Amino acid sequence: MSGAFARCALCLLCLAVLGCGEKRSSAERAAEQGVLLLGNNTEPQSLDPHKATAVADGKIICTLLEGLVRPDAQDPTRVHPGMAESWEHNADASEWVFHLRDACWSDGSPVRAQDFVYAYRRLLHPQFGGRYAEMLYPLQGARAYNRGEQGWEQVGAHAPDARTLVLRLEVPTPHLLRLLLHYTWFPLPEAWVESHGGMLDRRSAWATPEAWVGNGAYVPGEHRVNDFLSVHPNPRYWRAAEVRNRGIRFLPIVNGYTETRMWFGGKLHITNNVPPEMIDYARAHAPRAYCQDAYYSTIFYRLNTRRRPLEDARVRRALSLAIDREALVNRVVRGAGAPAWSFTPPSADFALPPRGDCLLSRAEQEAEARRLLAEAGYAGGAGFPTLELMTTSRDVQRVTAECIQAMWARVLGVHVEIHACEWTAYKTAQQNGAYDISSSTWSGDYLDPATFLELWQSTNGNNCTGWGLPAYDAAMEAARRSPDAALRTAHMLRAEELLQEEQPVIPLYWNERTYMKYPGVKGWFPLLLDNHPLDAVEVHPLKTP
């Protein structure tokens, strides 16, 4: 951001703040009504939990549907009964039995154990093409069914009666309850889906605000494309009396600068993010409202290994080594993260010891990058084709891309073009492999390293790099089948090592959540997964002197 533009931006913000004192803002009016105004980054692509892959979509879906268990508002390691009022498992946690409560869908029909079985069959069906099907692979026979190798009868999901769900797993899975918080494990109203196109109809005619039937705390209300999607309490939800607000309005604001300005202008209660160029201003002018939370998330670049010269691991490693991660974190994202040399964020029981490239000095990293590029046949960048770096329209991605573009030019003598796309075009190009390098973010679906590492298995629908390595797949399969926690972790650490050696993705930094929160918001706490149970969040108008 230029100095003149920055001064102009700050003036606009100051005017917005001053203007708020003249009359009640929309945020204040919404607070008086008990309606939460929430920045949600992008326009939702789908409310169908079997088609959605974006974090923004998932946040809405989790208000409209509920699984067997619910998250805790403060402790990411705890779960609470949801559609299941109780459960038990056998000695090695390879078979679980869930006892469903007396709950109903928003149309008044009962939620049945069969609705869970139906949902799992749909996501796993080989003709459906669900990109998150791997989330259900812990079920016995799920992977083979998803690949068309055996019938559904051999999959370990059964409903012996309307209120009993039995899940048989491939291997002991003591962490199953954490997995069940993800929307891929939620039920679907079988009769309603069947009457709106059927199990394999990907148009999802039932998954629209107008036709919605769900079992969550909310039902959809008004949807104005690129403006907002609102939800209001579901009177048939089993905990309806405990819902703490009168509705939520999700605003799809891609541009972080615009969103932050809207917050200062009194148009939002909670933003999705504060962009790096606004962090200092936010800290100075609203220190009690500015939040910076730990987040189970990695910012990285995908490399399309089907395209020359990115099929060569030496080129990929050279591109990685040429990036000054410390400068990126300190100067570009203003300390809202930590430099990343591994893809999986470190946790109490999972972190590679410092090794290899990250132990080199900055000068040594640059020298090794040049050596690797020369060894691959592109000494000094000679003959290296011009590649395209695809980003979304978010400012932080653009600024990061410009910074790395300059690093690659200076260190390696190579040139990349930056191509910013709107969200739908970006997602389509990435999923179809129509890119060279793609600016990406991955946020954990549950608190376990597998949610990061399973992404790069050769069969994973979200891999999108064209890369696959038998040794990597074998390490992850060994981890999946290991009954011993320490041995499971060792296999996943080996997979992380292979990922660093092959470099189909370039980790940049482990992200932190930076956002603004209206002082009248209660019941919102820092969560590593950012999976806030929004029915527990309430908003109150600020008291006037």
C-alpha cells in the first residue's frame, strides 16, 4: 500500500468512526434485535454438505445441520451430545453405538438413524464424486465402496432401528468424536432429498434456502447474492430454548480492507479477518476489539506437478528455498503467523525437530536454491518458462504474491505472472488443475495431524497438485491402521518428511486469526479450529452514558 493510499484509507476510517456517533449504526440496531452480523469471506457456493469444501460454506452449514455431537464453545478437545444423547464403544474403539434422542427435522419429521446411513452412502457413492469422501474412510469398507470395489452392504454403518446407529471402523479410532464434528458426518433428510432429485442429483435442489429442511439450530432466511445470507432460529430444534440469539446474517466480504472499514463504520459485529495493512491501525484505534487468535491453519502454495518444469522436485525445492519466510511474516503479514517449513502446524504431540533447509542461514538457503535450479537445467533462470501464480482477489494474497514474485526474480532469476481470480473461477481452476502455482490455505477440519497430511494422498479429492508418492501413501496407510498412538504419530511424521523432500506444496506460514469483535458480543472464545457454536453467541447493544 502506497503512503498516499494508506493516508487516504485512514482518513476514510476516521470519518466512518466519527459518523457512527451521529446515529445508531446498523450493528447497534442489529444488536438491539439480537441479530449477529458476521463477516464470512465469500459468497457460499453450496449449502449441500457433500458438495461444500470452503470454510465459509461450512460455517453456514453447521448452523443448519447437526451431527451426532456438538463442539464446545471454549475447549476444542471437548464435545457434547448432539443428535446422539449417549454412546459407547468396544474395548479398542473399533465399534461405536450411538443412541439418538427424540429429535425432528424442521418439517416435523423424525431424525432417524437411517438418515445418517443415507447421508454416508450418498457422500461415498462412487457415482456422486464427493470431494470430502475421504472423511468417511474410517468406516469399515468405505474406501472400497467409494472406489467401486465392493457393495454398500459391506460398509460399517448400520441402523438396526430408528434410534440406534452402529459404526464399525477399519481400525481402532479413539478420536472418532472429533471427526464427527465435521459436517461430512451430519445426517440428511432422506425423504426430502429423494423428493428433490434423489441421492445422486448434484444440483442439490433441496439444499437451497427456499427448499431447506434441516435439523440444526437455525433455518435459512433471506439470501441476497453477494450481499448476505440470513438464518433464524429453528423452532423444532431440540435445544431451541438455549439458542442465544435471534438470528445471524452472514456477509460475504472478500476484501479484508473493505470488511475492516465496514466494522469501524458500524456494519458488522465480527469480521472474518483484518488484513495485514490494517493490523497496526486496528490495534491502535480499537485495542479491546482487535483479536489475534491461534489457528490450526497453514498458508501455502500448491504446485501443479503435471506441468513443466514443476514436475521436477529440484525446481520445487528451489522455489521453496528462495522464499524468505521471516521477511514474509514480519513485513507482509505483520506478525500474524509463524514461518512454516512443514505443512502441518506443530502441536503438543506432533512437530518435526528442526532439520534440513530450515537450519541453513538465509545466504545458504539462497545458494542451495540456485544450485538446485542449475542442476535442473535452469542456471540463473536461463530457459525457465514464465509461470502463472494464481490467487484470489484478497489483498493479502496479492501482496504476498508480489513479495514472493520479487524474491524468485532476485534469487533465481525466474519470472512469474500474477493472476488474481474471483472466488468461483479460482476454485474451479484449482480443482481442475488449470493452474501453475496456486495460492492456498488449509484449515484443520479436526484437531489431528491427519487432517493436514491425508490431503496429499494420491487419491484425495482435494489434492489438486497431480502429485502422488507410493511411499507417502504407505506411510499414511500405516498411520491409519496403527493401534498405537505413538506409532501412528511416527508414521505421520515420516509422511511430513517426505512432503518436505518432494515439495509438491510450499508452506509459507502458520496462520493466526486476526479479526474485529464488537464489544457487545458474548459467548465467543478463541478456538483453534474457529468452529464456534454460533447458537451460543449473543450480542447486546452497548450501554450509553
